[in-house]
Amino acid sequence: MIIQDTMPATVLAVGRLMAGTAGESRRSAHLFDLHTGGSHPEFLHARCGAAMPYDHLEWVPVGSGMPCERCLGLAGSADQARLPRPSRGV
């Protein structure tokens, strides 16, 4: 039995700009928190803050493509507390 209330409010997806819509250096794979059950906005915002047109995105499997380093750094839970790194003495 499938219980409809078990669907998460957001789903983590990996996407990048489609070939031909941007140069290869701009086609890194970004992390997106997609909201389920609604229509999609014109632009989606990756975890790193990059805004990308929804119709120019292709969805890729996890581990595909060159990852966005900023998105990887924010790959933990979206509401996870971020602790500052201790300063390094030189």
C-alpha cells in the first residue's frame, strides 16, 4: 500500500545546463532542491545560488558530470547548521 503523505516536500536532484545552451565550462552539475506537487518556476536556484532557466536544464544521475564545488560544499541537509571553521594560525 502506498501512503500519499509519505512523499517528501522536497527532492534533491542533480542537473546541469543542456549542451548548446552554454559553454562546456558552465555545464557543471548542480544540486537542486525541487518542491514536489507543484508547477515549476521559470528559473531554478541551485544550492550554490546559481539561477538557471528550467527549460535549459538536463537532469543527470548522481556522480555524472563535473560537480559544482560550491554545491558539493552545501550537499548536507538544507537546514543543517553551518559551523564556521576554526581559524588556522600561520
